[in-house]
Amino acid sequence: MINILSSFHIDSFLKGNVQFFFSYGIVIVIIILIYFIDRPYKDIPLPEVKEKHPVTAILKGIAGVVIFLAVLIGGLLLVTSINSYFVNEEVFLLYEWMAPAYFIATIYLFIICVWMYSKYGLFCNRLFGENGVRCHLPKHIKKRVLIISVLVYVLGLASFSFCYDCITPKGVVKRVFVLTKEYTWEDVDYYYMYSGIDGILCYDVVMKDGARVKCLNDGVREYELPEDKYPNGDLDFCVELTATFNSMGIPLKDTDFDKLLEKVDADSDIDCVKKIREIVSQGCITNDEDIF
């Protein structure tokens, strides 16, 4: 047992499983919310559920999943259309930092609808004739909960559509709904690099007013990044950005390249770290003297 515990590393355990923990956490929170919503009405008797053929239950389950995917994908297509209208074509990278809010709202709406309107309840198993967590709410309360849930979904969709950072060759445009603020690279105070919990290389820029911009992360997507100039996509862009910062005298902070090379997983990320290390070492613009 001691040997097993000594060889266990939380970082390696969490790598690749962050999304699973994130999803499970959302579901657990929603279940707790359902419990408190349903608790005042738990004494209301529920109607008897007539047994149906397992095939019918399976088809209904498939239909529910299809509806969920249609809502999710439909929202994503709508966001893409909105971005193509509002986002300038010169944008190279796009960081939609409110994307998790949309996915949370979509999962929440789906679970709430299944719980309130499924005769068998949430997490039922009709193949074995087992009912799930059934809803005791009266019809008028169900309508209120549904309206609130739809509003939560719409708010999540709006946040996803209108809250983002645009990284351009000249700087950054931060947008929060109707409010926008523009930064040039001259407004940068410093930048730093680190490894995410899933081993992905991250590159953050900090402005002089304290605003932070993610230029490299699993949440940052390439928008209109020229493939001929940047064959490795956002990695090459960050290498070029480092050279720009180096020439402007903008320092690198809080970055230990040796530790970073040990933590990042992808070969492309490792090559990117080595290139950036070489650029920074040539210019000697860093606040971490012990790195080199």
C-alpha cells in the first residue's frame, strides 16, 4: 500500500481527466439544486407509471440525446455566425472565456427538462424497469422552473457569443457584451508561460492595467491565422510574439523553462518552449535570472 501511494501523483492522475471531473461536478451541483427545488413538494403523490417495452424506452432515450445535441450544436453554430459578423477579419486568435457558461447552461437545461417531463424520472433504467429521480412539482411551478432554465440557457449563449478576447497582430481587443477595450502590444507589462493541469502549454500576457490575456491555451482557438506564415498555428504566433516583446524590452516573468519542459506533453509544445527559450536567452530580457 505504501509503495502504491508513493508512486501516485495527482498531476498524472488528473491529466486527460479534467473534462470528466468538470462534467461530474456540474451534474452533482444540478442534482443538489433539484433536491432543494423538489423538497417542498415531496409529499405530493406521483401517478403510477405504466410499463412499456424496453425498445420504446431506448428510442426515447436516443431521441432525448439527439435533442440535446441539436440544442448544443445549434447554439455553437449561432455563436459562430455572430462571431463572423462582429469579429474583425484581422483577428488571429479568439479566446471565448465564457464558453464554459454556455456548456453548463446547456447541460442544466437538458437535465432539468428530463427531470420534470420524463415519466420515469432522471437517471432511470427502463431496461431493468427501474425508475429514476421523479419530479413532484405542480404544473405551474414546472412552468416557472422551465422559464428560468431557458433564460439561464439564453444568458449562457449570450455570454458565449459576446464575451471574448481578440488577439490581432497589433494587440488585443477585449469584449464584454457591448463594452470593448483595445490594447496594443506597447500596453503589455510582462508575459509568462506555464503548463496547464492537462499538460497543455499556456502563454499569458499581462497588461499594465492588470488585465490578463490568454494567447495560448486549450480554450484559445485559431480564427484567421495565416497557415502559410504560421504552419504550427498559435504556437508559431506566440514564438513571433515573444520576439516582438523581446525587441520592445517587455520581460518574461515567473517561467522556469526546465520545469516547463518536464510538464508539457506534446512534442510541438516542447519545440515551442525551446524556441521561446532561445529568443529570451539571446535578449536576456527576463526577471528570472536562475532560468538560464
